[in-house]
Amino acid sequence: MLDRIKLDRFDLRPKLIIAFVIIAALVAVTGAIGYTSVATVDEEAHIIAEDGLKMDAAAEMIVAIEQQQGAIQAAQLGEENAQQQFEEATQHFNDEAQHLEETHLSPQQEEQFATLKSQHEEYNTLATEFFDARAAGETELAAQKADEMNSLRLQMEEDAHAIEQSAQADLESQVEIADSTTQTAQLEILGLTIAAFIAAIVIGLFVASRITTPIKQLSEASQAMSEGDLT
């Protein structure tokens, strides 16, 4: 029986190294996928947050335009601080325009924003002429300027709404991409985790069989020798 014992089976070093390399590779791939997915989702989160800022800025610009128009109407009603209200609303618009300008705008959004700023400059020029006309007692001229401003206001609000809707569409698209990336990463990590688990079990069984078989043979041979069987 002794001649059947292969002690070289105990030389498990190469097999163990290969086994651990396989498991380590699976773990490394799983970690790489997880890291890449987190980085991608983080990038998408920043884009989503920026789209939210665009929407907020565009909405606040619309509010500022309405405040300006309200100040014009207040001036027509004879309120003394109407011009101050208009200037405060103008500053509100400029602040939000600055916030919007600091974000990354698409080519379409840049074009819409450029048009909106140009219209607002024209709107402010008409406002100056309106207040000057009222101060000079030129009621008809002031009313004409107010009508022109009201028409221009509608165009500005339309462009601001277009920017807001475009940012919302971009946000929804980025949310879908982030969700898709997360789901794909979850499936890949789950699959690799299962593969690593199965590989660990298979390798464990393989190593156990390689160790226990020679030991069992030695045990049987020792038992035979103790009984006087030296064959």
C-alpha cells in the first residue's frame, strides 16, 4: 500500500497560489466595478445638482421679471417707491443670471440665455425711459413704454421657461442614467460575488481532498503495518 502513497500530493503551494490568485482577481474586479460605478454615479449626481441650480435660477429670474412688472404697475398707480422696487427686482434678476451663467449650459441653453439677457437690457432701457417720462409728466409716452415693456416681458418669461424646461429634461435624463448605472453595477457585483463564493467553495473542497486523501492512505498503511501486513 505504501507504494501507492504519493507524498508529492502534499506540495499544494502552486495550487494554493493559483487558487488565491483567482479569488483575489475576482475580488479585485468586483472592487473595480464598485469603484467605477460609484465614481460614475457621483459624477451624475453633480450634473443633476447643477441642472437643479439651472432650474432654480431660471425660476427666480421669472419671479424677478414679474416683480419688475409689478413695480411698473405700481408706478402707474402713483406709488412713490415704485422705482426703488424696480431696481431691487432688477438686482434680483442680475444675481440669478449670474448664478445661471456659472453653470455649464448646453449650446441651446446658451443661445436662449443670451437672448434673454439681451431682452432684459432692452427692458431696463425702456424702464428708464418710462420713469423719465413719468417724472416729466409725459403720461402718454410713459404708457407707450409700459406697453412695450409688457410685450417684452412675455418674451423674456417664455425664454426663461424654455431654459427651465430644458434643465428639467436634462435632470430627468441624468437621473435615468444614474439609475441604470446603479442597477448594472449591482447586478455585476452580485454576479462576481456569487462567482467568488462558488470558487472559494470549489477550491476549499479541492484543497481538502488533496490533503485528506494522502492522510487517509497513510492512516490505512499504518494500521496495516501495526497488524503485521508489510505488503
